[in-house]
Amino acid sequence: MRLLMEEELFPSTPGKVKIERAHAFNRQFHRCFASTSTMFLWALFLIALTISYLSFKSFVDTGTHYFNLSSSVSSSHAWGGLQWEKHVRTSADIRRAEGMSVLVTGAGGFVGSHVSLALKKRGDGVVGLDNFNSYYDPSLKRARRNLLSKSGIFVVEGDVNDARLLARLFDVVAFTHVMHLAAQAGVRYAMENPASYVHSNVAGLVTLLEACKSADPQPAIVWASSSSVYGLNDKVPFSESDKTDRPASLYAATKKAGEEITHSYNHIYGLSVTGLRFFTVYGPWGRPDMAYFSFTRNILQGKPITVYRGKDKKNLARDFTYIDDIVKGCVASLDTAGRSTGSGGKKRGPAPYRIYNLGNTSPVSVPDLVGILERHLKVKAKKNMVEMPGNGDVPFTHANVSLARNELGYKPTTDLNTGLRKFVKWYLSYYGYNKGDKSGM
């Protein structure tokens, strides 16, 4: 660069100055351009490096947050580790002669928690599975899980649609029985979120049956159908031999579909299957979406309750069945379930397929239910009588339980007055109540 400047200051000839200046300018331009290109490439490289670093840092920070979060969660929530396997095996340990090891799906639910406790109490091995969804207050489900934990029952937090989780559970424990109670419940909610019913009650059932038919040995299956499958049937009382081809709600349709699906798995793969049609189960630790539960809450809070009537102004009636009676029917179904005949997904012979009604056989009108609650709560209800909307509800249910009585020894013993008294006692103990406080609990 210095030589060039000297030539420009002391030219030898005038013509040569112009040529040399042009050449010098071109050389500077190309050098500058090359230098700029190089700098541009280096800049791009540095920018890319910076972005990569920031992305990696974000990933590390996120991963650290995730693992920190995971480490703070109870072992009930994660699955697959050695500690998890130990919990599962210990919970499934059988402590009585001729006992069984049972996988209870929906163990954090109303019926599931009661059945799990009853089985564990008599010495059977029990492992629970529940996804603790938010259909109703998950804190109630977790409170039930705490009860199970105190009795030595381990509840795995997971979805029945998770095929990998189910396969892992069957790898860890050779379950002799499955009590399938996980489901999306509720008739009216199906109008708001129909997909949840297909996901849980149809797809979830198939995922579970696939795991059971592939297991070796195959477990016997008892599962919760519903009295809702009787739909628009006007023959009373409802019997297992009645037609169930007119469901009145999507919920009922998914339960009816479940009965057909389980029958096909029984026929093709030799799975022993027992379906239980529950009739309006109630009692302590019940579901907040049920009428008796919400009535209790609103009556205590001084809020009006909505009491539906049929289109002909007839009162709705339900075959209210106390939880203890349902539990007896569930346990008896497990005890009498024949063995599955398949192995590794291959059928070796016919297996039992059964369906039973589990009800109380004594329907009570909804206004009478409210009257019983008023007496036990010592508070008068503010009632709004409304004609029943077309939301899938049926005007009455009434169970014929003669088949369950003859084959399971099922005999309900708790009348509605006694059962509601026990429920109210639990409700007041669990939620507390101050008569001077109308703001809620």
C-alpha cells in the first residue's frame, strides 16, 4: 500500500498514472470485497454460534427445570425405575392363601378406591392406576389415594391408554385379575366433551384388553359397565336379558360399545370377562357431580337446587345403591371369575363371559331423596322444579338382581336413609360446615 502511494505522488509519466490508478483501485476493491465477504461469513458464523449456544442453554435450563420438577414429584407420579418397580411389587404382594393380585384401574375414583381397600384388607395384592383428571376436583381423588397409600396400596399415576405403561406393569407383576373401573363418567358432560368418552371408555378399554390378551398368563377381567345401557327401555325392572340397543346418551353408547368389545375379546382371545351394570352408586367419598352430592353442598350453602321432573310431571326415580353393596358385588365377581384360556394372545378354549346388574332393587324418587337429605342436614332445601331437558337422562332405573344373587351371592343390605346418613356424616367431617357461613366450603 505504501509503494502505491509513492507511485501516485511521484509518477514517471502522465498516462501511466491513470492506468496504475485504475489498477490500484480495482485491486483495493477486490481486496476490500474479499475482506468484507470474509467478515460477513465470520459474522454469520458468530451469529449461528451464538444462537446455538443460546438454544443449548435454553434446552439445558429447561431440562434442569424438568428434572428438578420431576425430582420433587412423588414416586407415585413417575414410572419405570427400580424404586418404582419395588413399590409395584410390594403393593401386589399377596398376603392370604388363595389370594389374588389385582390391577385396579381408576383406583383414585369413588368405586375404585373402595374396592381397592376391601381387597387389600383381606390380604390380596393390589396395584392402582389413575390419571387424576380434572373432570371433578382432583384433590378429592388425591385424598382417596392418600387413604390407599396408608393401607399399603401403590397407585401409579398414568393413563389407561398408555400401552407402554400397561405392558411394563404386566412385566413387573403377573396379575391374576384386572378390575377395570377407569372411565369418563357422567351423562350430561358427554354433550360438552364427547371426545373424552371415546378416549376413555372405548379407546382406553381396547388398550387395556390388548395388554391383557398379550399377557402371559392372561388375567381375568371384571369391568364397570352401567345401568345406562338400558336406555329407553320401559320394561321394569331391568334384567340382563333385556335389549340394550336404544342408548339415550353418548355415555350409555360407549358403555354398550364396551360390552360388545369385551365380548369380541372373550371370543377371539379367550379372555375371562365379567361386566357389571352399576345402578346409581352413592356414599362416602363419592363423586361431586352426582345429584345427592351437589344437593348436599347447595342445601348447606343456602343455594337452590334443581329437581327435574318427567314430561308428564312424574318424579324421576333412581335405584340408589350404597357403595358397600357395590363393593361386595365387585369382590364376589373377582372371586367367581373363571380363568382366561389364552396365552400370549392365542386362545386355547372357551372362557367365561358374564354380565350382572348391581343395584338396590328399590327405586326412590328424587324428591324423596331431597327429603331424606333435609332431615339429616337439618336444613330445608330451596327447590326449583324443572322439566327434564333432553340431555340423555332417563326417567327411572330399577334393577333386577336375581342373576347376581344366584351366581354371586349378591344381596344389597343398605337402604337409602341409612346410606345417606353415612354420607352426610362423612361430608360434614371432610368438608366441615359452619351454619353461620353461607359463602361455601
